[in-house]
Amino acid sequence: MATLERVQRNLNRCRASVLKAAVDGRLVPTEAELARAEGRDYESASVLLERFKAEREAAASN
């Protein structure tokens, strides 16, 4: 029983570690990294949000 409890604690630690890595963006390359590697442009989140806002305002005024 003690072994199962230890394994469960270790699994919980592992799960938390993977979740933290995912939240920190360390599991997969970011869009910026992929774009740089492929030699293409990309929009940062702030630029993308501003573009969406402008498009929404333009659509609302039509």
C-alpha cells in the first residue's frame, strides 16, 4: 500500500511539472520561434488583438 501511495505522489508531482511546463510554453515551440525558423513574419498577441479590435470597430460602423 505504501508503494502505491508513493507512486501516486510521484505521479501527481509529474503531472504538476508537465502542466507548469505547458503554461510556461516549454512543451512546444512558440509561433514566434517557428516563424523565425521558417523565415516568415508573425503577429505578436498585442498586434493581433489590435487588428481584431480595428476590424470589429470597422464592421460595427458599417
